Amino acid sequence: MVDIIVPTLNESESILEFFKTLKKELKSTDFRVILIDDSADNTSKIAKSFCKKNKIKIKAINRKKAKGKGSAINRGLKELNSEEAVIIDADMEYHPKYILPMIKMLKKNDLILSVRKRKDPVYRKFLGYFFKQLVKLLFGFNFDTQSGLKAFKAKSLKNLDLKSKNWVWDIEFINHFFKNNLKIGFYEIEYNTRKKGKSKIKISSSCGMLKDLIKLKMLNFLK
Ligand SMILES: Nc1nc2c(ncn2[C@@H]2O[C@H](COP(=O)(O)OP(=O)(O)OP(=O)(O)O)[C@@H](O)[C@H]2O)c(=O)[nH]1
Ligand SMILES: [Mg+2]
């Protein structure tokens, strides 16, 4: 079985399309969805009703307010009950058709990172470039760390204790694999920019990201 962790915050406009596509792409696979929903809208209700009708296994965790994407994934990791797992955004920027090829690659790897061919608007390109340079400088990672589709072997998470709650969560997660000499593979994907619902990243988020990134680097120094 494969556990699919899906963090959601007010994705009622895309969640149905996401589940329909997931069902189609994983029709011959035994999978379970772990939905960590912080929404004020009916994202979770739509998801649960679709899964019930279509006999899809789902563990839905509803939290009262938005605590950050990283915090949602950390909560989802506690529910893992499979050898292989996937993390994917629910806004259809990452097509579920990439899940199976990435899981196949886990035969020879512990973590597979999808690498996006970016089609971002100019301001996101700029923020992305700046963030990428800083990540390269502080952590030496010279690749797409922020892609919202990742696959990994659950056993590689032994002793994992992630502190990040927001957007630098990805760096801390990937750093765990590097620190433990686990094998990381890369998989190039086409990536669609969000068509429905609202982005949870604001320009003001970049200050928080910068602070969190430096804090994470210092924490790693002290360890
Ligand atoms: N549970 C939970 N999910 C979140 C939170 N913040 C974001 N998410 C989800 O995490 C995923 C990524 O968030 P997005 O807003 O799409 O971030 P992004 O892809 O960098 O930005 P866009 O380009 O606008 O799509 C989506 O499925 C969101 O619903 C949160 O605080 N809690
Ligand atoms: Mg998105």
C-alpha cells in the first residue's frame, strides 16, 4: 500500500478534480489518502464524500485553523502505515500521473524529488531565484527543493523530528536524507500554475521564510 499525504487549506475549488484524477491515475494501486485539512471551507467534506462514494481509503484529520503546510505534513507523517509514501499538493499544480513512476524509482532510492519545469509569474520567479540562491549558500542544495510532490520510503524517517512548520519544511526534510546518507533521486515533471483557488503564499511570507531559513541553519550548526 502507498500512503498519500495531502495538506489542504481552502481548496474546495480544486479538491474534486484532484481526487478524480488521483483515482484515475492510481486505479490499479492499493493506496490510502491522509488528508490534513486546516480549511474554513468544505474541502474536507467534499473529499470524504468522494472517497466514500468511490471506495477510496481516507484518513482525514481536521484541524481548527491554518498552522502551516509543514506543520500539516508533520501531522500526516504520524499517520503513516505503509512502506512507501507520497506528499502532494491538492491544487492540481502537480499531476497525479507522476506518482507511480516516482514510486517505482524508490526501488533504488530513499527519496524522490520532483523537479519542476517552472512557469511562474515574474514576481514568483524573482522570489524563487532569491530563495534558491540562499538555500544553495546555506545548505549547498542546488536543485528544486520546494516542489510539492515528493515520494519516500517510510523507513528512512527513523528518528525524524522536524521543527519547521511553514515553507522551509522542505529544506529540513531533505536535509534529514542528506545527513543520514540516504539516497536521493530526481524526477523531472511538467508543472501547471494554480488555476483555481487562492495561493497561500504572500509576498510578505518571504520575510518569514528568510528568518526560518537562517534559524534552521543555526539549529543544524548546534546539533
Ligand atoms: N493543512 C494545511 N495545508 C496548507 C497550508 N498552507 C498551504 N497548504 C496546502 O499546501 C499546498 C501548497 O500550498 P499553495 O498555496 O498551493 O502553495 P504554492 O503551490 O507554493 O503556491 P501557488 O503557486 O499559489 O499554488 C496546497 O495543497 C495548500 O492547500 C496550511 O496552513 N495548512
Ligand atoms: Mg500551489
